[in-house]
Amino acid sequence: MARVLLVMPELPQRLGAPYLGQLYLASALKSAGHAVSAIDLGARYGEDDLQTLCAKVDNERPDVVGVTLFTYNALKAYSIARALQGKGPLLVAGGPHVTVRPKEALEHGFDLAIAGEGERSLLRALDAVQEGAGFEAIEGAHFEGGKGSALSPIEDLASLAQPHEAISAFDLSTYWPAESAHHALPGGMMTSRGCPARCTFCANYVTGRVFRYRPAEEVVDEMVALRIHHGIQTFPFWDDAFTANRRRLHTLCNAIMARPELEGVTWTCITPANMVKPIDLDVMARAGCTTINFGIESGDRKVLKSVKKGQAPEQVYAAVRAAKELGMSTVVNFMFGFPNEGVVELNHTMRLMKKLAPYTDYFNS
């Protein structure tokens, strides 16, 4: 058994719940018999800092310290690596930034960098350490002088331990003030991983382009557990493309409606506008969906085609309008500065934004 400390470095935006990716890692570690704890330097009401972290490492003497890196907190993570060097634990870096820049993490003091989905690879790395073996056979591993085997997506998502099973590793009081009546939803939920779209601007390198989804009953069981044990009433689903598989979408919505324990719950999701039709929106609304976050990006056909978005402005308008008319809140996301995007193209985007304005609640750009 290894003692593992998971660390979230300081972030420019404070977190109101444990990061879902770390919850998955913690559950995987716990289910394999390892002892796991966490310290979140980005928690909204937390007071922990680098000094607190160093003291925790000195007192608890973990065998491994795993740090999650995003691009906007990578420098903070490298400061952690420098501060912990020589204290004993194996320093492991993972997360989106490490997936695209693994060697950079090694250059800044980490002993091991794991790209892609980390649950399986981290467990194998711990086995290798305990057996005195190298990391060459571990998917996505990068280390001084070499790297492991090629990445492949985790196909059987049902084989992963459910993230809520490791909530005890996190101090939930650091996410909400003690006097608040709110509950810190443990990182939201994911019902699938990957996205089948081929948008050229997307940085989804961690879960990749292969769309995989969890069995509907397993998702519903997790929702029920969170409602019963944590009082959760609203569930944000963080899937990149929640509606990508229509049959699976309807199966999941029907499974939610069939469970009496979930009567009255609501949920939100994210999806490209061309992956949902009015018939889908109707069953989603009846199953409790209250908000959809649509990826739109541009209102210009040539731009959409050049970035392989796979949708047309009229599809966007139809989807957003239909969702709003069913009583849902809608969020629309646009991007600017695409290659060869000029005044004409931007005017097309502005025209679509104005057309969507009566049917949307939030514009993100």
C-alpha cells in the first residue's frame, strides 16, 4: 500500500468543489487499497498555501505526491515541485498541461509525468515503484531518459471507481463557508468521455476524440448516492458532448425519470449545437435538464468549415431556440480570431448573436 497525496495548485479562479479529475484518481487509488489524501490550494474558502503543503508532506510523509497541471497554474505547480524536491516522495505530474507538455514538467522538477487519462497509469506507476521496476510499460508515462507505451483511451468507463467514493479525501469545508446552507457538489459528474467532433481548435487531449459513455444505470446510481448522502439537487454534467449518441441520450434520460429517488432533480449539460434535435431536447427537459451550454464558435459558414466545426448557423439557431421554448436556460459560446477571419466573417457572427439574443441567457466569448 502506498500513501498518496493529491495536490491542486493555486488557480486564478477559486474552486467551489473538488476537481472531478482528482476525485476519479482518488477513487481509483482507494479502490486499489492505497491511502489517499488531498490538499486543494485553489479551494474557494481554503487557507492552505505552499508552506502548509510542505508541512503536510513533512508530517504525513507520503510516498507519492500527485499534482494536477493546467496551463494557467503550471508555474505554481513547478514551484511546488521545487519546494518538495529532496523531501522523499515521488513527484508525479498529470493533467491537461502535462498531456501536451510532458517533458516540461520533468524539466521543472517532477520525477514522472503522466499524459492522458491518469487512473490506470497512476496505479501501474505505483505498482512499478513497489516492485522496483521501471515505467517503460506504463501508458502515457514520461520520465528522465525515456517514456512509456502509447496512450489509449479507457474503453470501459464502468470499470472506474465512482468519484463520490473518495470524497472523504477532501476537506469540503474549504469550498463553502461554514454558515452556508449550500452543499459542495463533489466536482459535478461525467457520464461520458471524449468527443467525436474534429474541431481544429479543441485542446481535448486528455480524454481524446473517441466517444465513450457509462451505462445509464451506473450514472443514475451515482446521482442517487449523491442526492441521498450529500443532499445534491442539481447535477452539472461536464461531458464535452453530452448528446453525441442519441440512443444513449434517450436511454439515460429515461433511466433518470424511472428512478423515484430522483424526482424533482435538475441537471445541466454541454453540447455542440449540431448534436441535438428538438425531439432530444423534449426528453431532456422532461428528465430535468434546465440549462444547456452550446458550443457555437462562429456565425460564418466559411469559418465553421475551416475549423471543422461540422455545423451551420441555421442548426445553431434551431437548437438554441427550441431549448429556450422548452423553458431551458441557454448559454452560447463564441470565439474570435480564427485564421483568415476578417470584418465580413465577424459581421456574420454578430448577425447570428443578435438573432440568438431573444433565446439565450448568457453569451460567453
